[in-house]
Amino acid sequence: MKIRFSEYYKNKLELSEDQRIVLTVSGGVDSMVMLDLFRVSKLKFVVAHCNFHLRGNESDRDMNHVQKYCNLYNIEIFIQHFDTKDYAKKHGVSIQMAARDLRYQWFDEMRKNIGFEYIATAHHLDDQAETFLINLIRGTGIAGLHGIAPKKKFIIRPLMFCSRAEILEYALKNNIPFVEDSSNYSDKYLRNNVRHNIIPLFKSQNSNFISNLANTIVKLADIEQAFKSQTNIIFNSMLEIHNDKITISISKLLEINNLRPYLSEFLTQYGFNESCIENIYQNLLSDKSGLRFFSESYRLIKDRKTLIITPYLTGDQSSSNDFFIINEDFNDLIPIELSFKRSNEKPIINPKKNIAYFDFQKLNFPLALRRWTNGDFFYPYGMKGKKLVSDFFTDEKLSIDEKENIWILCSGKDIIWIIGHRSDDRFKLSNNTTDFLTIEYGNY
């Protein structure tokens, strides 16, 4: 076991003895064996233990057990207490998810604070098999079949070479003390049900089920990486990226043979789930424009001819942060580049859309810079009568994304300029104008 551990640590995880590791130790047999292997291998590490206060006296018993072992061998230990139930209630998540979030947030924070490179968890091949089967039960794509990665970013799993039975055998043979979590015996949790009832059925058919599945998972992970690479090649050739906005031509998408799996693989990296991706796929050929789809961090808009992906901030986008005052001295801080020039001489008219001309005496200050809203109307320059801004956008064939990024300049309650597009006829220059204002939009 010690030799296999050392080989796996150096060859598979590609780690050296000089690298410093934070070991996550609960007190159970898996993490205590991991701790012992690190100790006897004389690797550089510290121990981190979480007390979630979910199991009464058992939680404190586990903490005391780990602390006692570390004190015995003079191992540095960090202990963190969590009000897990309160966190779950505040964030609207399950107790299990709350514990996971709290655990990994603290581990990463501590790792950075003490200058260590990796966090080690005690996952092993049985955990791998359980995760694989749970994902199958719930439904998954190929990403859910690669199991638990031995190494991902700053997380390592140095026991991913051995089974639960081998870990228990090592613990008993080497008199490694450990505690048992009573919740592990309850089949009300899906993972425990899989562990106690489903995996034994597979083992009854083939005693090498765990190791055979581990080999299969490695092959599936290789296939997944190859598929990811091919997906990136296909999509990189058709993406248009500007700042944080990604635009994809729908017509080019539809040229891809067997599009569905490639689209799924591409959109998964932006957090879209399978049901949402299926909905996007089904609507590619529809005439509907303006459909919106959301993941936790991104929004996808189906426009007339394109898909547009942008970062998404939850909450009301049209907040008070989208309203700015511009006084008569034009020295106010605003989020876009506008230059103002006032003159008693009539300027030479430039037809560019990013320049607008106004009769200064017709304006009421301060001006207001804001986003457009439903119901806004103005009197488009060169036209008779008023028009809804939304109708103007439709006539101009503006995309949804373009509409959302438009700013409106107002005098009192009246729109004087849809910036970069059209000024209002009521504030135009006339033969009687003696006070001229030229405004130029620099980010056009």
C-alpha cells in the first residue's frame, strides 16, 4: 500500500515531496489512512478538520479524535466550526450542499492564507463507482461518466488508486484509529443506498467490478477529452467574441453534422443544464426571436440569426446605477464617452450617427443619461409625429443585445437623443438657433 501510494503520488498526481498539501481529515477510516500514509511518507502537509455540528456529540467526538492523533505526532492542525443549518436556510440549499460549500470555501481560503499548493481529499475507487452510478441514475452526459478526477485545479485525491476494502485492511493491519459516522448506515441518502444495495449486486456478478469500472472510467475520460478538443475546434471557427459577448451564427451552427452533442458540450461550460440546452436546440429553427435562457452565470439570447452569450448578473439590471445626471458645465462622471461642445457659431454638420446637434436654448438642465424602458417615445429627427422607442428599434432591425446596450439622453422627461442612432426632431437646429450644442459619442 505504501509503495503504491508513493508511485501514484509521484507518477499519476505528478507531485514532488517538497510540495505542501492541506489534508482534509474527518476522522473516518479513509481520511485517517490518507493521513497516516502522508505521515509515514514524510511529506509536507497540515491537517484541516471541519466541525459542522450536525450530529450532536458525534461531531465533537470526531474533532477530538483527529486533534488527539495530530497532537500525538506533532502535526499542525486547523479546525473550523460551522453553523451549517443556518447557512443552508439562508442560501436555500440542502444540508449536504451547505456542508460542501462551507468546506471547500474554507479549504481554499486556508490554502491560500498559509501558502500551500493543494488540498487533498480521501476519495477512493469505491467513491468513484458510487458517483458514476449516481450520475447514471439521475441522468447525465459524458461529463458525468468520467467520475471523480484524481487531480483538478488545486484538489488532489491521493487514494484514487485503491478500494475501500484495501483502505480498511490497511487501517486494521497498522492499528490506525478511526471513528465511524452513524449517518453512513442510513439508506435514506442515495449514495448510501448505492453503496449498500446496488454495488453489492454488481460485485456478486463480478468481484472485480470496482477495478473494472475504474478502467472503463479512465477510457471514458480520454474519450471526453478528445470530444472536448473537437468541440473547441468546431466552435472556435465560428465564434465572434467582443469583450464579454459571444455571438454564434445560427446558420453556421446548423451546418454541423450531428449538432446536438457538440452544442451540449459547448454550452455546458457556461453552466447551462441539459434540459435548458435541449430547449435551445429545439428552438434553433423556430422563427421566434428574443428567447432568453439562463444558467447561474450566463444568459443566452436567441436573436433572429444569432445566439448571443453574455455574463449574467442576477437581479434587476435597470437599477439606479443606470441613471446619471449631466449638468450644464458637462463635468459630471458618466459611464460612456460623450464630448460636449457649445458654440455661438453654427457647426459644420457631420452626418455620422455618433454626432448629434441641438439648440441649446431648447434644453432643460440637468440632462439625464439612462437606459430605455418600455413605453418610451420620441419624435425621430426628419419624421412627423412621435414613435415608440421599441418600434424604432424594430424598424432599425436592432438585435436584443444591441437594444439592451443603448443609452438615452433626456432633457427633463423628453428624450433628445437615442445615442448613436437618432436625435429628437423637437430639439433640432433651426434658422433661429443662436446657441449650438454638439454632442459626440466616442464609443460608437
